[in-house]
Amino acid sequence: METTHLRRGSRPARTGALATAATAVAGLALTGVGASGIAFDIVGGIMGAIAAVTGQSGVVDLGFDLPMAAARAAALAVGTTLLVTAVRRRRRARGACARCGRSEGPGGARAEDRDDAGRTSPAGGGRETWQARGSWQARGSWQRLSVRAGYLTVLLAAGYGALKVQWGLGGTVGLADPRAFGDVRLWTPGLGDTGVLALIGMALGLGFARTWRPPLRMPRWMPLTAAFVGSVMLVPVGVLGTGLRVAVALGLANPSLEGVSPWVFDVIYPWFLAWGLAMGSAAVGYAHRTRGVCRACGRGRPAFVRHARGEGAAAREGAATTTL
């Protein structure tokens, strides 16, 4: 009788798991469709606006199809919503908070008694076990990796920005034909504007690595949203461009290079892919370090602790444990 009861009780769980999986697959499909051309929509729109103001044509003609851009943006928004829904369903299924993902921690200590680096709060009273210690070390390793990804984001963004800015200033590094771009200026669409995007990428990477904190008072959603958009722009272009260069190497494609040296395309597309993945990893680590106390379940600890100058070293140590 007990076995029959367990089997019957497992059917809703299997149904829920299938529904979650289907939601995730649909979300991935729509996100992929939306992200496939969103980078060209954004950059093309920026270049079109600059061209309208300056009267200059861009170094390349990306064009801008408003209906298609709107359709891709809608697909990206719906796909992202479905992915978030799938993640929250999965969290609820394993008994965790749907909003933050926290649950009862290993070793008998509650998750709200641990900080976001995995350490047990003095008030938590949790008993450390070898299993718990291993999970804490793994979490600490991930946090260190995300910080390094932030610095890598700075380097990759700086490299790309330097290439585009030197073209805008008349440089010929990476050009097979020195006259390929004609009489360009730094404000020519496709040069200085992409240099500004690289500067934004550098600022994001540095902020994620250093962990923005008061008194800057920057809402978390601002850098996280910018990183999401940046990763969505970079990763698909990196994947598709790298695939195209592989096809060229195999003799399956022969695209026009517009006077640019082939090595630039061989380098820049994997560069985009690495840049997007590094930015996404750094953003995830930053989001985890600064999530603070969950408003839904009350678990966690404050992400930032304010302290007066006269409180001494002990207060500063307490504040340091809340961030990386």
C-alpha cells in the first residue's frame, strides 16, 4: 500500500518536472531566436542615429529593419521570462525560495545563517561538516572565478575598443587596404560609437570585479541589465562568426572582407565569444555577492554593511565578510 501511494504521489512530480523542462526549452528557443540578430539591431540603430546627426555614412551598412528588430526584442523578452519561470519552478520543486534560491544549508545550519560566501554566521550555530566545508570551498572558488572574469572583461573590452578607436584616428592596423575605410573620423558611425560601448564594457567588468557598493548608490538592476544585454549581443555574434570563419577555412564560404585583413575576423569573433561569456560570469558572481536579504523568504544577510569611522577594525571586518 505504501509503495502504491509513493508511485501515485510521484506522478505530479514527474508532470511538474516535464512542464519545467518544456518551459526551459521554449525559453531557450525564443531567447536564441531573439538574440541571433539583436546585436546588429542595436548597433545598426546606433549607427543610423549617428549618421542622421552627422550626415556621414558608416564604415559598414548594417541597416535597420524596425519590424524585425521589434520581433527579435519581443522573442528575447518572452524567452527570458520563460527561463526565469522555469528556474523558479525548479527552485520551488526542491523546497527552496523561488525568488533567491536559498534553502536549508548543509551541516544543519539554515541558509539565512550563512553569508553569501558560504561561511556560518556566529549567530547561526551551524555545525560544520566535511560535506559543508566542501560546498563552501566550491562556492568560494566560483566567486574567485567570477571576480577574475570581471578583470578579463576589462581586458577584452579594452582590446576591441583600441582597435576601433585607432581606425577612427586614421590607423591602419588590421587593414589589408589602408584606404579601405576612406576618409573616416572618430565620430564616423561604427567606430567611435563602438569604442564607447567598449568603455561601458570595461566599466561593467571593473565594477563586477570590485563589487560596486555605497556611496555610489547604483541599483543592482542597472549593471546587471547592461551585462545581460551585452552578453546577449556578444555571445551569438561570437558563435555565428566563429562558425563562419571555420566554414571559410574549410572552403565552404567566401565572404567579402571590405579591405579588412582576414586575421581580424579570425581573432575578433572568438574574442566576442570570450568577452560575452566573461561578462556574463562576472555579472552572475556580482549578483550572488550582492543579493542581500531576500524580501520573499527573509533568508540571507545584508549585502553591504555601513559602519562609522570610529567603530574600529572589528566593524570593518564584519563589513568585509558581506562582500568580495
